[in-house]
Amino acid sequence: MTQKYDENRGKDQLLHEIDDTIHEEKNLDFKLLLVVYLSIFVGLLVILPNIYIKNEIYYTSRDISKLSSEYSVLQEENRFLKQKVEYIKFKNQVLDTVF
């Protein structure tokens, strides 16, 4: 009986050691944690200015497009007003000569 008990105890101990080896907890050491945090920080340091610059380019180009369309409209209005002034001048000269 003691031999069977010792044999079962040995098997249980062996299974317990195998289970401990398989399910061994792996904790992060300080160096690895520091490397992970530093890599995240460097990644953000690279990505955030890129996002900011792209947003600034977008909003600036949007403003430029708006100003360009307004400039085009003002050019057309200027052309129309010049024609109107020419017509008034012509009309004035014709009326002056008639009377």
C-alpha cells in the first residue's frame, strides 16, 4: 500500500510540476515595460505632427479654394461693370452730341 501511495504521490508531483511548467506566469519586467511605453511615445511623437500638418493643409486648401471662387465671381462682376460703364459713356457721348 505504501508503494502504491508513493507511486501515486510521485505521479501527482510530476503532474503538478508539468502543470506549473506549462502554466508558468510570465510577468513583464521593468525594462520591457519601459521599452513598450517609449515605443508608444515615439510613435505618437511621429504620428501626431503628421496628422496636424495634414489638417492644416486641408483647411488652408479649402480656404484657398473659397477665395479663388470669390475672386472668379469678382472678376466677372468687374467685367460686367466695365461694360456698363462703357455703355453709359457711349450713351453720354451720343446724347451730348445730339443735344
